Amino acid sequence: MIKEGMLAASDGLQITVKGLETHGSIPWGGVDPIAAAAQIVNALQQIVSRQVDISNAPAVVTVGSINGGKRGNIIPEEVVMTGTIRTFDMDMRKDMHERGSASGQAMVTKPIMGAEDFSYYANEIPGLFFGLGVAKEGEIIGAPNHLPYFYVNDAALPVGIEALANLALVWLYDQQ
């Protein structure tokens, strides 16, 4: 198990809530999966806020989509919810999945709730993952990736190339 990390493990979340379709004018004639889905979202948030010791590391459970129904006056037969679970520690990750959600591990550096597959490699062989600041001139922190206003400042690229070249030279020197 890695004791330190910068990026979280990312696990997909999909929950299908089955109900019984009925007309909206007679909700007692069916079973409403939308109302049940709302309760599930609340319960998932309480796992992180009330059941996991997040003073050790952050945890995030996000429901990013809830899809169901065809018309505004029909209670649908099912609702599909999708989201993400983010964790930093494998034991807490397992615990969160058993509870239905996610958590993490104490960090040396401030953790980011983003995720990267690099951890799979670092579990097998020693590795180094580093980030390169690419914010616009005058900004200390830029917009996160995956957002439409994410910006890469090309002036940062030579810094990244120099850092990687120096790391390679140090590694080669240490191999002698």
C-alpha cells in the first residue's frame, strides 16, 4: 500500500433503482424510484459526512447524473444514477465500498480529489508523479482540467521539459 499520494483512486458508481410505473395523478398506484433515488443520494452523502473519519484523509462520493422517466406526468419504472467515488487509501476504499461510498489516507502534500491510473504502476514498481503548473500569467491557480475554461500556458512547457531532463540525469548518475 502506498503511504503517500497526490491523486485519488477513482471508482465508478452506478445504481439502478427499480420502481413500478404509474401516472403522476395516482402516485399510490405505483412505486416511485425517483423518491427512492433522492433518499439514496442523501444516504451516500451521510456515509462520508457521518460514518468515515475524514480527519485522516478526504473522501468524496458524487452522484453526477440521475436519469429516468419519459414525461413529467408519469412516475417511471426505473432511475439510473451514476457518479464517482474518490479515495486515497486501499483499506478505506474497501470500507467505503462496503458501506456504499468512498474515503482516503493521510497525505504529505495537500490531496487532490482527481484521479490517475499511475497508482497501478506505482503499486508494482517505484515511481514518481509530479504536476506542472500551467496557469495563465498572473494566476496562481488555474482552472482544473476537464472544465471548458482549462488553459495550458505554453510558457510552462520548457520548465516541465527541464524538470524531466534533470530527473533523468540524476537517476542515470545514481545508477553508476
